[in-house]
Amino acid sequence: MKRKDLIKKITSLGCILLRHGHRHDLYGNPKTGKKQPVPRHNEIDEILAKHIIKKLT
């Protein structure tokens, strides 16, 4: 999955960028209070992308 597609998906679910990191950005869901790092690679493995979405919802 492309990183930009993953970002669009999690922001549409209500998540926001909390901070930029060197290798990862930290996104959080204000509704649930959960946080999850998102790698800054162009391509993100499908299994990892599904895991990130599941953890943030």
C-alpha cells in the first residue's frame, strides 16, 4: 500500500498527526486515545497497514 493512501484512510477515520519523527510519524485517534507509529517509507506492507488501521480504530 502506498503511504499516502494509508494516510488518507486513517485521516478519514478521524486520526490526526501528533508529531513527525525521523523514520516514523505518530498518528493518534482523539476519540479512542490510541496512538500508532506510521513508517515514512513510500511502500508499506499490506499486513502492517491493516494492523495500523486496526490499532487506531
